[in-house]
Amino acid sequence: MKIKKMKLTKWGLIAAVMLMVTACKNKSDQQQAVFFDKSGMDTTVKPGDNFFLYANGKWLKNAKIPAAETGWGSFYVLRDKNEANIHQILDYAAAHDDTAGSINQKVGDLFKSGMDTAAIEKLGYDPVKPQLAKIAGVKDYKDLVKLAADGFKTGDGFLLGFYISPDDRISTKNAAHFDQTGLNLPNRDYYFKTDSASKKILDGYVKYIAKLFTLTGVDAATAAKKAAGILKLETAIAASHLTPVQLRDPVKNYNKFTFADFQKQVPDIDLTDAFNRMGLKTDTVLVGQPGYYKALDGLLKSQPIEVWKDKATFEALSGASTYLSKAFRDAHFDFFGKVLNGQKQQRDRWKLMSEDIDNGLGELLGQLYVQKYFPPDAKKRMLDLVNNLQAVYKERIEKLDWMSAETKKRALEKLAAFTKKIGYPDKWKKYDDVQISKDAYYQNEQSIAAHNYREMIKKVGKPVDRSEWGMTPPTIDAYSNPLFNEIVFPAGILQFPFFDKDADDAINYGAIGVVIGHEMTHGFDDQGRQYDKDGNLKDWWTKEDAAKFKARVKVLIDQYSQFTILGNLHVNGELTQGENLADVGGCMIAYQAFKNTPEGKSDTKIDGFTPDQRFFLSLTKVWQSKIRDESARMRISVDPHSPPMYRVNGPFSNMPEFYKAFNVKPGDKMYRPDSLRVKVW
């Protein structure tokens, strides 16, 4: 089941942000602490040629990616530390036979049930057999639609990309959304690329489909035939999907229909019956990509029902595979882990369960997490830092030479209206209807899925609760949500290398300061700028200012489109423009805020580096990472963030302050003439 709660713009794949800023320690304390490890530098590289390699080159040459990981570096180390902390919480909860229904009981018993692989092994794929029996009983496409709609209440819905979220143009009211769906590869492009690497992925996908069928007793030849049919069907579905770049346009992806008009789009799908089965009562819907639903209406009739049933069977098995016996878990890992991401072996079971419990019972686990790992004064200290960056952003908008007074006034109103969420929610979600047993892992997951759907479906047509969070407190990430006009920093990310209370301001502003500025800039990136101060999709720009903005962002798109990885794979400058703009803006805002501090105004060196140099080196520590080729190849196709190297070199190459700090001159590879530097926010 797909539940898309909000339109979130995240800091990164695994993470990013911070905690609090404190007064600088005295010079002797600073001298004793090492917050940038010089041993990883490659000083044979000129800073102005490739700053990422200058700061991290020796580390990159020597770093070894653990077999169970897709990459290694600062984010991965922080994630491991965070998972170890969560593990302590889970071990404690599992060891204490608490009152039925308590936080410890639910969190602890879910952990125990997931760790009991012997019990899971005995069941094989029995837990999913009832769903497979329902699929086997389907006689025609009308039965298939009924089954798809029925399944939403138990987490087994398909065909319809349904979720409840605020109406983009009326952000105070929740609405029913329907987006494109039906694919199991990362996006539509995977079905049409013909290069050798893409062909390897398609071949691996077909083998994975066939493997799941053989695990249920289907002979190899029949399984291969079913897999080929499923790939052909999904390729036809993929042809109806918008591209990742097209999905960035919030106006193009906002299509409001009355119920009757949506029914006209899909005349052969009985929406009245489907909505009744889903428990959905509404007279209007938002359809993100109508082309998918028109295509679905035709494909349901034109494609053999047996192929549709095969696809439904495969998706039921694949969706449940990580909750089933080892053979199914291994098959899932062999494709999604090895083929797509290059992992050599699976991660430890307790690590997978830590992630699973955070996903399923996040605000129960979150209460235990913040009690143990998030000190009471952290919110205030973090808020002080956010306010400092917000004040600098205000100054920068006021001084923009390309924006009219009219648009500038509205931009400042939006900036002032930011909601800032730090650490954890002010009120916690309840999971009273979730039943968790220590010896029923699959049933536990079903209970959570059913709870999530009940919680979601109650929202349709109701006022939006802006106190809700789109991430859990232990999450190592941050986000901007344009519908709420908010920036959010969960407790899980408020750790080094993003913040350390003993670090000097250059280190903290170069890391957490940049991330705060990054999230603020998302409110004014190519997507965020189209939402007003109240979170409504509304054009508040003059035509002239909008044209100037696009022209300036075109400079950024062109710059990043020249960056490559793995020899010849180019960064998609259009797909990554929002994150790149946030990276550039975040660096510039954080640097200006840093210059307001005593250290920023001084020239005292620490570890041989000036304050400005330490500011720029700090961000390279955050992005210090080495990624497997397979994972890097996938990310460049689907991830709106640029590869780590360019999240350093890209922004810095647009900052004259960086040029001055490291004596970058014309002729250096990172040098960009003033006319080609990105100047937006």
C-alpha cells in the first residue's frame, strides 16, 4: 500500500542536520579536539581543481566498503551509531515484560517477533497464502479491481496509487490523491534503457520474478514464462508514466476532478464500488498523472487476465518477501541488494529490525529514543541556530538586485511564516488499535498496515493537522514540506558530523548551518517557490521575476549537467535542480551567518587552517563517502540529489569566498567566471 503523507523535500539519502550551537570553547580546548581529520586529505590535489578530492582523496583511496553496505563514509558511520542506540532501546524493551499495550510491550514484542527467524522459517510463505488464494479466484478484470480496492484496508491494495494529503491549492483541507503506480523497478526509464548495465538489471529483475514463483512450487519453465509476461505488462504501464523530471512540476501534477469526471477518465473501472470497498467518501479527487489511469483502463481489458493475476501474485510475494522465510528474503536481497545496489551480503538482522520498527511504530520508538538520546535543552539551542540562519536569509532577500519589491515582499512574508519543528512532535501518535505479539511477525506487520490505513482514511475532507510529522524522531534526515511551509529536523540527525557542542563555529556552521540553510532554500527552489506562505500552490511572483529566476536557475542546471560519474554518466541537472539550488543557497547563507560569529571575524588558525578554510572543510567531512558503482548508477537515475562530490564542488565553485580562502584562480578546474556563477538566493 502506498501512503504518501506529504510532499517532502529531503536533505539527503541517509541524512542531514543537526543540533544546537553553543558558545565557542576557549582556544586551548579547540586545539585539543580534532573535528577535521587531516590524515584523509590528498594535498597533491590542488584545492581549486577538485576540493572534494583535496579534502578526502587519501581517505577515498584507503576506505573499504563493508560487504553489507552500498557505500561507506560519514553518513554510514552515523547511521550505524544511531542503530546501535536504537538496538539498546529494543533490547531493553524486549527484556522487560511490560503491561500489555504499553510502549515497551509493543516495541519489544515487535522486535522479538522479527528476530525469531526460526518461527518465521517454519511458516515459509504460509502468511501470504490467503492473499494468493484470493488472486487465484479472480475471473476477470472487474474481479481484479475489486480485489485491489479491498486490499487497501489490510495493506494489500494495488492498481491505484492512493493516499490522503493536503489539497495543494487548499492546504488546510485533506484530499484524496491518486498517482501513477504499477511499477516495481525504480522508475519508468529502467524499462526502456538498452545499455549493458540496464540490460543486466532487467535480466536480474526477470530472474527475481521467476524465482519467487518457483519458491511457491511453480516449475522453472512456467515461472520464466510468467516473468516475461509480467515484464511486458509493466513495460506497457511504464509507457504511461511521467518521467522523474516531469514529476517535479507541481502544477502539471495537480489535476482536480469531480468524482463523475474521474469516472469518465476510466469508464471500465467501477469507481463507486472501488471507493466503497476502500471506505473512501469524497466528491472530488486529485489525480497526479491522468495518463496512467487512462492507460490502466485500457490495459485491464486488453491484457490477458492471467498475466494480470500473475503480476498481482508476484507483487503479493515480493511485498511480503522480507517478512517470510529465508529463501524469500534471500531472493529479495539478491535483486534489490546485489543487482541494484551492489551489496555483497545482507545487513545484520537486528539492524534491519531497527529500521523496520522505526518505520512501523516510529512514534512509539521515538518516545523512548528522545528520552535517552535527546537532551531537554536541545530544542531551544537548535531553534537559536535556525533563527540565526533565518535572519541572514532575510537580509539576503532584502538585498537581491534581480527581484522586484512586490515579489520580495511576499518572499519575506513566506520566510517569516516558516514553521520550525525540532527533535520530536509536541503530541505523539497513538497506536491503541495495533496488536503486537512476540510470536507473530507477519500478523504484526498486517496490524500496523491496517492501522496506518485507518488513520489515513479518516482524514479525507477533514482539516489538516499541521502538528503532524512526516518523519520519525530517530530518523537521520531532515525535510522541507511546502504544503505546511515548514522545515523539520528530527532528533536522530542532531549528531556529529553535523554538530558537536565542543566544535568551533566554523565546523558547526559548515555542517549543520549549511543544512539548515539548505532546508530553508527548499522553500524557494523550483518547486517550493510555487507555494505561498500558507502552503498553497499559488503563483505569487510577477512574470518578470519568475523569468529572471528561471534564467538564473538555468545557469545552475547547465553547470551540474556537465558533472559525470563512472566515466560517462551525467548528472541530470533538471532532476537535481531543487537539491542543487538548496545546496548552493545553504552554503551561502551559512557562510554569511558564520561571518557574524567572533570566530568568523577572526583570522586565528586551528590545526593550520583559517576559520574560513575550516568552514569549507567541514562540509566535505559531511559528504565524505565512497559508493558502490551499482548503487551510484541507480542513484543518478532516481535521486534528486547530486553525487557527494558535487554537493561540495558544485556549491563552492560558485562562492568567491571559497576562491579567496583557497587561492583559487583562473585556470583551476573549479574556477568559474563571474558570469557563470549561480546567483539566486
